[in-house]
Amino acid sequence: MKNILVTGAKGQLGQALQSIAAQYPDLSFLYTDREELDITDAAAVNDFFGQQTIDAVINCAAYTAVDKAEQDEEAAFLLNFQAPLILAEACAGHNATLIHVSTDYVFDGNANRPYQETDDASPHGIYGASKLRGEAAVLGYHPNAVVIRTSWLYSRTGVNFALRMQQLMQEKESLNVVFDQTGTPTYAPDLAAAILTILQHPDGITGGIYHYSNEGVASWYDFAVAIKALTGSKCEIKAVTSDQYPTAAKRPAYSVLNKAKIKAAFGLEIPYWRDSLAVCLGK
């Protein structure tokens, strides 16, 4: 029986892990959020590791308020850089596996083909910069750690595009959604299942950076239109450009992730984004 510590357990991915945990009877889970364990406090983390037997950590905790981060740089770096560094040191010191979740925002979005793990990272804003720094900290202190970059995470819980669109489509006759930002939605339970599959991989875990999203390519407009179709909404979805919908932080225009590495390394079969969206919406 492996003991798995899940940080950020109240977030989308943390809740997704809880929703599928019963399917993995060989794993025992400890779910924590900031109330149970402050991962920005090195002493608290070390005390926790001293009191518990931890075989692996799945770090789902992150500062994800992309626009707010532009004015709240200290908080973003505290949770996205300092906390992963503390966890990496603790895991390395206690011989525990670390799986750390990162983001497509580490890229500038200027590519014209899916990003590989070896492509240069050049984030636009504070959020992406803090997550990139966290990646380096994790692998610097724990080279056997696994860093998984993902994109456009959504689920039935938390704050996300899919739930927000459903709500707005019920309230409004029309919505403007950008069509010039391209990536791939990722259903949180799919990512959670991939992470647990990696933890149980019979050939062990090779550390490094990996990319994971659902299969396929979409714009935010495509995503919204698919939600409309699956829910039967009568709301009109209008395509607009990013300059018509200004935000404090610049979004990557293109952030499709190449998943060949993670599929080959761990034998993963990744669902198509529209199929997973239908599962999420119960259709």
C-alpha cells in the first residue's frame, strides 16, 4: 500500500483525484489543503513528513488567478515557486516520489505546431513565470520528480470555463468568445487518472517534464460551441478576437501540447476532448 499526499485537495484536480480514488485500492490518500498543511511553510512540511509515512506527493496546489497575478506577484511566486521547492526538498529527503502540475502558460504561444517538452519556455506574464520557476525548483532539488504541464483544465467543480459558460448560457441571449486562442481542454478526472496510472507504472517512473491534455485542438470559441450543442442551449455564441476581450495578462495564442512523450513512457491512452466534455456534462 502506497501512501499518497495530495496537496491542494480542494481544487479541481484535487477533487478529481478524490472522485476516482476508490478505483485504486493499492493507494492510500492523505488529502490536504492550506488548513491542514501550509506548503509554503518549510517547518510545517518537514514536521508533516516526520509524522507520516509519505511514499508520493501529488502537488495540485497552485496560484491560478492569471490576471490577478500581474498585481500579486509575491503571492503567485510563493505558491507556484516557493511551495514546490519546499515539497521537492522534503520528497528528496524522504525518498518520496513527487508529481508536480504545471501549465501551458510557460510558453509564449507563438508556435505553429504542438509544443514539445524540449521547446524553449518563454512566458508572457507573472503566472507563467512563477510556474516555470517552480518547475526548475522541483527538478533542481528532486531530479526524479515528474512535472506535468497541462492546459485549459475544467471539471464539474471549482471555477472553470465549462461551468462558467453553462451558467452564462442560461442567463444571456448571446456571448462573445475569443476564437484566436488555440489549445486543448483537459478534463480534470482524465488528468487525475493519468497521474495515478503513472504512480503505479510497473516499470517505475522516469523523472522530467511531460505534457498532458486531452487529444485534439480547439479555440475557446470551439469549446463554447461544443458546450452549447451538448446542453441544448439557445444562446448565440459570437466569435471575437482577443483584442476585443482585453485581459490584464496576455494569453498564449497557441498552446497545444505534444503528448507523445507521456503516452510512450507510461502507455497512456488519452481521450478526445469532445468525448470527455460529454462525460463531464453527463451527455
